[in-house]
Amino acid sequence: MRLTDFHELVHGEFGVARGDSILTDHVLASIAGRTPLRAIDDGVDPREVWRALCAEFDVPRSRW
């Protein structure tokens, strides 16, 4: 998944302001306690980060 696609999914699901806040402030327990942006900076595939966000925020499976 391209990073631009990842950001589009996040903004589409959570809105721009909340999505940006989640990316910088929310700690993903399932990805070693890192924020989404930190995980991506550390080399985690954005698709894996997206799935972790979906799981933690109860996004319906059809939008994963």
C-alpha cells in the first residue's frame, strides 16, 4: 500500500483532523506500542498499520 493511499483511507474513515491526531497521538498496542506514523517511519507496512487501526477502532471489516 502506498503512503498516499494510507492517508486517504485514514482521512476517509476518521476525517482529516481526527485522522491526523490519531496518526500522531494514538499508540497501537498491536504494533509494539508505537504511533501509526512512528511505526511507518520504522518500516512497518502501511497496510499492517491500517489493519491495526481498523481493529482498534472497530472499523467494519468491509472497509479494511
